[in-house]
Amino acid sequence: MKTGADLIAAVEAGLEEIRPFLQRDKGDIELVSIDEDKFVKVRLLGTCVGCHVNQMTLKSGVELTVKKHAPQIESVIDVSGEKLEEDYRDSLEA
């Protein structure tokens, strides 16, 4: 089971794999956090925000791709509409 930096790298690799498809439609995605080494929070960006198919994209595209790189991940959650602390980037690099 991956933890720490290895898990972050695996999740980021999954996001990098799906990113070109999102960018083709003028969207993007960023990693917000990984909780308990199994729950990934992401923020959809650009045209992905408010898109009526973003939940389908999240589950059938992003979640499956992330799980391919990090099988221990149970779910990927979009937190685009939530107000979050902006210090998460510091914790991702710890």
C-alpha cells in the first residue's frame, strides 16, 4: 500500500493521464487532498465547473484512472463548490 509521497505521486500520475481530456474541453483538475490514504479530493477547473456531466466524468473518468494508479483509493470527490483552506498545497508536499 502506497503512503505519503508515493501515494501523492501515484494520484498525480492518474490526474496527469486524464488531464488532456479535460483540457481539450477547456477544463482542468487539481489535487486538493488525500484523506486517510483512500479518499481523494479534487477541484475541477475551467469549463468543468458547473458542467452537467462533471459527476459522470469524475466517476467514470477521473476516479477509474486514479484507482488504476493507486488501487487503495476508494473514492474521488469534487470539492469545487466548497470553500477550503488554501494551505492544502503545503501539506501535499510534506
